[in-house]
Amino acid sequence: MKKRLRSDSGLIAWMNQTTRPLIALDPRGRVRFFNQGAEAMTGCHPEDVLGKSCEYRTETTGSLSERVLAALAPPPEVFAGDDQVVTTHFIDSRGRRQTLKLLYFALRSDDHHVSAVLAMQIDEEETIITRPAPASQQFHAELSQLLSRRESVQRQMQLVTKSPAMQRVSAQVDAARSCGVPVHLQGPVGSGRKMLARMILTVEQKQFSPLAVLDCRSLSRIDFKRMLDDCLGFAAEADDPTGILFEHVDELGADLQSHVLEMKEKRWPETCRLLSSSARDLNEALRQEQILEPLFYLLTAFVIEVPSLTERKADLDLLIQLFVEQNNRGRARQLSGVDRQVRDALLAYSWPGEARELHETIGEACRVCEETTVKLEHLPFGFYSGQQADAALPVQQETFRPLEESLNAVERAEIERALAYAKDNKAKAADLLGLTRAKFYRRLEALGIESE
């Protein structure tokens, strides 16, 4: 049935006076009508939302009006004429989660174009027959429900924690925030270690916290010392807590490791949190004598293992939806999500670049998409190249023995070969292998190698 937006004074008076929440949007998604029922429902004054755009994204931070505008945003398909019933969530002025069930009507003009969208709150027991909601709307509702349940700092960072692996990380982050010991984040590059570091450091009710990131892999010795000195100076004068993150700390040279230990003992402000990250287990670096023992024990007082994307498959659907919605900010044509073919392709991919690669892939697709749904033709070339690399990998049934056992076997063979060449002269054998005599003797004892 064709619906028209009437200007009848009686209808307008009823819309203003009824306690049932009613909101009207123009074709560009801007709020044009916001009655007293809507004000009572949201706690938001009409002046704070009238004339402003509703963007289809999950907004769990920002001002009350920003959160309400995001919660009231209809699925983009409504502006194409599809009526929809949507369940959405928002955080009210008291920080509590509110659930809304809204019916959206597309109102058409005489030329059959949608001239306005009317949103009306309905009760849970009210049954409205509409078309089944597409998957993207279901993920949107699930995402808003999940994030609105989170403690405020995790809402702020929009941490998706549907999978058991990320639920564990979430609990560890909360525990790390409540204590002041150094924290080490161990996980693949691109898995979100830096975001988690910011969450650990963030003070309640503050949107940003100062976190200095020192890349131990790329900074020269001089630049590292200079930056660390500057960061400690800033931290000493800051009113709020600060933090320093040593990224790729397992690649820090021995002399700089000693420098960090010296600074921690002599100059480190109590209000400056020490955090570090690495892609590999620091226990392995310690075994290989690539990290000083005192620094190892300093950094690993609290270790959080960050899972790879393949370990958090249950989060993928919501991450895809979240990244699409993040691209709706300031966008004229809003996106509802990705179609089924795109979702299947994204779920099947191995994501060697982790969540960062997923975020960049969706961002590139959204930039070229001029529809309401991302389709296969919008995915970037780099994604298809990665798909081909996945397909080219041979499927093999391999058996493996423990890595340490394999390494010990190789090491034993090399040591025995060096001893044989040196005619059991341990000093010469150690020199051949590039080891100090003390380390050579320790390896002989550890591997149970006996020689004359």
C-alpha cells in the first residue's frame, strides 16, 4: 500500500502529543520530527537531534545525541522502500543499556520516490508482518547488543568478544587495568595488540590516554634512546597516567635492553605504565639468549596471549559488520553490510595479515561501493591475490615431531661434527660454532653429549 506523509493539522497535533515515540527522517537520513514520546524514550532533547543525520553504525561512545542518532538510523534498504522492524540498543545518559524495537515506514510522494521515513516504537508483544531481515541487519542488532553490554572502556574501543578466545582476552584486559604491573601482549602482527594496550592504559571516562609506541624493530639505537628519554620526561610532568609500549620487544638489541633496565630503575615515573608486545613467545627468546633475563622477568609479570583471526572464527561475522559500519561515518549513501557471496569469501580466507588486513580490505571495498551492500566486485585486487595464494598452497598430510626435539637433533649433529673435526678440542669446537666456551659447555650438558 502506498503511504503518504500528510500535513493535516489534526494528524500533526496527534503526532506531537502522543506518548508513542515517533521520529521522521528526510531522504538523506536527517531528523525532521522528534515528538515528546521520542524524547521520553531516549532522554534526548529534540534540539540536540533535529536536522542531524542518522548514520547506520553501532555507536557506543560519544555524546548522548550521537548514540541516539546511531540507534535510530534505519537500515539503508528502508530508503529504497522496504518497511522493516528493527531491534536496536543504545547507552542512555546514565550509562545503562536500553533496547528499542522500532517499525520503519517508507513514505512515498506522488512520483513514488521515498520522501520520508517514519520510525515508531512498538512493544515486544506487538506483531508486525514485514519481509525477513537480511543477515546484515541481524548482525547489526547482535553487534549493538554485544557492545552495549561491555564495560565502558571496552565499548569505547569496540572490542568484539563473541569467541571464547576473545572473552578470555577481555577478562585479562580488565584484570590488567586494575593493577599496575607491566603487561606483555603476545600475538601475531595485526591482531590488535596496540588497541589492547590502549584499553589497558585508558582511564575510566576518558576517551584518550597518552600511549607512546616505540618500535624496537625499526628505530635506530640513537632514536630509540632519544624517544625513550622524551617519553619519560613527558610522563614525569603529565597529570594523568601515561604508558610506553615497546613494540616487537623481542628484536631489541642487548645494549638497549640494558638501557631500558637502567631507566626503569633510575628514571621511570610511577604513573607511567610499561607495556610490551611481540609476535613470538618471549620464553623462546630467553632460551636462545636473545633477551636479558632481568628484562624478561620484568616484562612478563602479566602476559596476555592475543589470538589470531583463525582462532576467533566466531567473531568474524561481527567484525565484518563493525568495519562496514565504521565506514558509514560522514557517508551520503549508507551501507547496510556485505552480501552473502562476499561474506562467504571473507569467512573462507586465511587472513595472514590478521584483523588489520580485514579492516583494510573492507575499507577499500566500502570506498568504491556506491550501493547499499558491498558485493564481490567491490573487493580490492589484493584480496583476490591472497585468495589465489591460499588456493595455490598444496594440501598435504604431514606428521610433525615437537620443534624442540627437532632443534636439539640438529644442534647435537652440528656439535658432534665440530668436535670430530677439532679432535675433541672443546675450545676449538666452540670457536668453529661461534659460541663462547661457557655456552658451549652448557649445551654439551643440556644435550647429554660426552667427549674425551
